[in-house]
Amino acid sequence: MSVEFTKENINIYFKELGKIFRKLNGTKMRAEIILIGGGAILANYEFREMTTDIDAVIRSSSVMKEAITYVSDKYNLPWDWLNEGFKNTESFSEKIDEISVYYKTFSNVLEIRTVSAEYLIAMKLMSGRLYKNDLSDIAGILLEHEKRSTTISKESIEKALIKLYGQKSIPVTSALLLDEVFKSKDLEDTYYKYRESEVEAKDIIIKFDKENPGKLKGENITGIIEQVRKKMKDAESV
């Protein structure tokens, strides 16, 4: 089941989550949820209209699981609509609690936090998936800050990377994007270029998976996309 989460409806879901958590857990113990990924983009920016799941770090009593399930049942959402799967990815860092910033509070017990621009970009760079919104999100964040006259420097992003990941290297595609966006004279054009590329990449892996069931693995997705694109380019040059 695919659900589209927007800035408007995630606030509805969190309002309900806060109400149910308070009902089940009382008022003495508060809960904290840190939004990352698409959820953080929706909370802070306008260029993304939706995301298909909400990645988060959840700090709460065990009752939160029951509250999350209640919300999924009430609004017909996937059981994992709010999940911590992000903790198993390359972009996770133990420093996320430390660098998170306040967003909203619901029912006086549920505090929602998010991640500021430099750290959100750093996390997207570390992930660097060609078939998701990682690269276009980076260009989108920089573009929106440019429009707000709150330009983000490359140096601040590099400091955020070190803060979160030490000297760990980011994917080559992410490093190339970082260089490109700071050389670009038209960030809007760069944003749409990467968005189109991500849509194409997603179509490639969907088609590959249908034609080669069971062969698509997390570690070989980038290689498959690059191989298919090379074949397409070679075919066009014939």
C-alpha cells in the first residue's frame, strides 16, 4: 500500500499520535520524535510536495508502538508509516540527537524535532541514492535557501559531514553533485536535472526487477543503473 505524506497530513497524523500517546501514557513522561529524510524536507521546505514514508528517530516509552499502530489503523496507513529503518543505513549517525532542532509539540507530550539544512544535506550526501530524492533534495534545499537569501556555504556542509560522520567518505555521485551545485549558475535547472535523472533511475530498477526477479540487491542497484544507462547511451550513438 502506497501512501503520500504531505506537510498538511503529517501534522494531522502527529496531532492524533500525540493525543493517543497522552491517553495511553499520561502526562508525566514526554516523547520525542526526530524527523529526518523526506519528513524533515516537508517540515522545512516547499519544493517537495510529498514523501512515501516518514523516517525518524523515536525516543519514547514502549506505549508509542501502540499509538503508532492506532494512527495507522484509523487513517489506513501502512503499519510502518513512521519507522526507524533509517538507523540501518549509511546516513545514520549517533550525533543526530545532538544536532536536532525543535519543530512542534502535540498534546503537550509529543515533541517533534527535525534537522537543520547543513546536516540534512550531509545526510543526503552520505546516502546518495540515484533512484530516490537524495540528490535533487540537496539541490532543492540550496535553491530554497538562495531564494530566502540565507545561502548555505559549502564549508558549512563539509563541517556538518565531519560532525556527523568523521572522515568517512561520501559516495562519488554525491561528491560530484556537491561540486556541481556550488559551480552552478542556475540551481533551479540543476534541481530539475537531478529530479528527472532520479525518475529515470527508478524506472530502470523497476523494469530490471520485473525482468530479473530476485537479482536486485541494495548493494548492486547503483551499478545496475549505471550499466543500463551506458547501454542506452551506446544504443543512441549507433
